[in-house]
Amino acid sequence: MDVIDLRDFYGRPMGRVARALIGRHIRVLWPDVKGLSVLGLGFATPYLGQFLGEAERVLGLMPAQQGVLRWPAEGRCLTGLADEKELPLDDECIDRVLVIHGVEASESLRAHLRQIWRVLAPGGKVIIVVPNRRGLWARREATPFGQGQPFSRAQITQALRESMFSPAGWEMALFVPPFDLRPLMRSANAWERVGGFLWPRFSGVILVEATKQIYAATPIPEARRVGAVRRVRVIAPMRRGLTNSESPREAD
């Protein structure tokens, strides 16, 4: 879906319900972002509004193949177009990154995750929202969660670890069936409570919070340090004429 399709989805009742349910789980993982910088990647603007006025800085970057829309509608524009493999941000300048409608459509997931790792500050956190491979929403092409590559929990875990992230928290959302029917949308909260208790593996989306891993440098052994001299004991080849009582010479 391009940016117009995504905007239209979130303008429909089903999209508004999805935004409310997923946004609630995002708040569970990030209850306080006061004084932090928050970056949204993909099409995260429907979920970034809750951080305005609380975070020190909020901005959204959308991939070139998707397109970009101005956000918010009033005031200063906080969105821009970017290459997912080369984010236009300095190293370690962002405290929190929210990725939604981005990973499943990524043309180079590993490079994209490495860019997120680069811009995250030490101790920074990322929330990635992906369609659940086992859920109904991944099978419904009329929604953005039915587009692109769905993930299982094990698959998104492997992708994160390969890019030097450590999964730290999990949330499951969207247990209501993905049909734009008024009775279903009205009972979405009940579906969320019952589904989270009875069949958590079949949620519509998976939310994973991960932290940036920074490995400590391994100390270099004394004998391998620059300038260190290692004395090697060399046994010279035995020359002809030496008797059994004679020993070969030793050299350093």
C-alpha cells in the first residue's frame, strides 16, 4: 500500500479501532517518554500523536517507495521522505524508534535494522509492529497488515539478534476479526481481552520492544599487543656428525 491507501485505512472505523488497540499496547511498553526523542519509521504517524507535547522531539520518516504525507495537519511539519538503507540522521541521536508498516514491506530488512541501530543512542529502544503469521489480519489483503511479509515471533527475534538487538518485551494486539462490520468494531475491546487470554498466539500483530546491544571490547593478550616481543624457543635441525650424547643448539 502507498501512503494514500494507508491514510484511507486509518480513516475508516476498522483503522481507528486498530490505532486505538495498538496504541494502547505501545503505551504499555513506553509509559513515559518525557524529555526523549521519538522517531517513527514506515507509516507511524497515527501512533506518534500520543507523544506530542511529552517527548522533547517527535518526527516521522517514510520510505521512498511508500510516499510521504504532511503531519501533523496543523503547525510545523514533522515528517519527511527517506531511504530506509540510509536514514538522514546522525549517529546515536534518537532515544526511541517506533516502526510500523515498515518491516514487512522492507526491500532490505537487514540494512534497515542496521540503520536503526546506528541512529539509536546507547540504551535506546525500538518497538517493531509486524503482522502475525498465524493471525487473521495477515490473511486479509484489504488491510495494511495483509500486505508484505508476515512474521512469527521466532522470525522477528532472529532478525533482531542478527542486527545486534536484544528483544526485551512483547505485546500481542488485534484479536478482533479484520472485517469492517459495526458489531465487530463495537466489541473490539472484548475481543482484545478474551483473545489475549485464550489464544494469544493468534493475534493480528506482534509488538516487540528491543534494546540496542553494544558489545564490550575483548582485551588483547599481552603477547599480541603492538610492540610486545615474544621470545620463541627454536630447536635447530640436528647436523650430521652429532653423537647421541651431544644436544642440538638452542636459539631465541
